Amino acid sequence: MAKSVGAQLLEARLRCDTIEASVKLCVSLGSNKDLVGHLESELSKAIREYNAKAQAFVKKMTLSNNVESLGEFCGANWHVVRHYGMDGEMTAWVGILKDSDIWMFRRDCKVEPDWEESQLKTLIISSIDEESRLRYMEVVKEEAIKDLKAAGVELPETDTKQAVKVSHHAGCRWVQRTKGMSEPQAVDYKRLNVQEVEKEVREGFESAEHIWTAEDGIEYWFDPNNMIYVYAPREHNIITVYESDFSFAKHINRQIVLEQVQVIKKAWQEYKDAMDCHAEAVEQLDGAIGSVNDQIKVLESELELLKAKRDTLMAEKYESAKLISKASAAYEAECNKLFKYNKIIK
């Protein structure tokens, strides 16, 4: 029996999340770049397939019904919410919502328009069924570990979270932000509860999504509780953690972070494009400058030849003047033999 479009969509979603979890696990374990590159390529392919199935599902939805249930899958109840994407095209958000909040998403699109993506994001943040989402993420983690083992990747027999180190600074900052303690209190608490604190930090990091990699290789991860983890992949070390708090409600703070990440990505792309244009312009200008320098060298050589020719001509002129001077002296001498007047005048 052929699977429904909804079932295919959920399986595609699980595939995307599993590969993404595999990438994250490989990075945390310091796996070779070729493996990570292969997984990232597979993830791109999986995302394209997922988007295609999401579009297929949107096409079967009726105009009056913008929200549809996909039923239970991997320990969670899933829903599809139709909306306009950032590009203005109709698309689907697929996720795990609280049953009590479903009514907020429903619209009769015969009389009112579908959601805009920016509107939907703000509404979704406070309506995620976090308990069900965590159950689903456990399934994703198990699938990722199973796939990596099947691919021959050696994984520690102990909890894979232990592969990530937690710095003293990160542990203290975690205690300050999650338990509301002052810095001195947090230092004492962390010292007395090292294993507990590091376990909490690792679990938080495991639930986070990668949002940015800086030029120096340092990564930034963002968890469902708005905590940002600063992670050094080479050392497998969480350097620090901090909460993104802009003095608004939690879901608004989260929206600000996600929107700002997009702004940063856009600015980074514009910077890279500008650098590429600059490099191309510099290459062309260097070629033009080289050509001009070659012309200058030719002209300088010609100038040296002209200077030498001038010096020769000047020497000839000097020799000619000497002959005139000699002839003048001879003439005067002959005159003086006969004409005394010249001597008197002088």
C-alpha cells in the first residue's frame, strides 16, 4: 500500500533531522572533514526532497483549511501550517504544536489571507510542545547514532555527550543564568556540583541548533531556552554560554536572535561578494598596472638612449665651439701682426 503524502513528508523530515544530528555529532567527536562534508552534501539533498514533499502536501490542502494534522510520529503529534514564504511563494511549516494552541493557527482563507512567514514565526515560538519535541529529538539522536555506526564510524561506548568538554567559565555562566546566582555563588556551586553542571550544559548543547560559524572557526549554537553556546570544534570545548535577553518576552527575544542571524548571514554574504568583486578588480588593475610599468620601462630605455644621443651631440657642439675659438684666436693673432689699432682699442 502506497504511503500517504503526509507520511512521506514526515519520513523526509526525520531524514533531514537525523542527518543534521549526525553532522553535529561528527563535529563534536572531531570526525574527519571528508565525512562531515559527505554528510552535509547528503543533508542538502535531503532538504531538497523534504521541500518538494512539503510543496506536494500544500497543493492538496483546501483553501479553507490552512492547518492539517499529520497524526502521531516518533512520539509527537505533528501539524502542517500553510503560509507565504519570504519569497512570496506558498509553502508549509511542519512541526509539533500544543493541542491547546492549534485554534490560533487556523484561518479560513476564503475570507482572510494565509499567514506571512514573519507572523507565523512569532506565533509558533510560544506554541511548540516542548515535551513532545524532546521525545522526538531522542528518536532523532538514536537514528543518527545507528546510521553512523552502520557507516563504520567509531563512537564512544559511553555517553557521546562526554566527548564535549565544558570549560570552567561555561559551567559558572550556566549556573548564573539558569539558577539566578551571583558570580561568587555560581563558582562555589559549580565547584561542589561539577558533574551535575557539566551534564546540564551538555544536554542543553545537544538540544541546540547551529546558527553561525565565525571566521576563526568558533561556532555559535542556539537552544530552545534562548541560550547561546560558544563552541570551539577543534578542542571539542564549550567556551561559554549566555542567554540572549533583549528585555522582551522570551519568544520575542528568540525571534530577534533568529532574525539577527539572518541579517548577519546577509551582511556576511554581501561582504564576501564585495571581497570577490574587489579581488577580481584588483587582478584586472594589477594586470593594467603591470602593462603600464612595462611601457614605462620601454620609455625609460628610450629616454636613456636619447640622453646618450644628447650627450654625444653636446660633445660634438663643444668640439665645434673649440674649433671656432681656435680659429678666432688665430685670426686675432694675424690681425695683431699688422694692425696696432686693435691693441689700442683693447
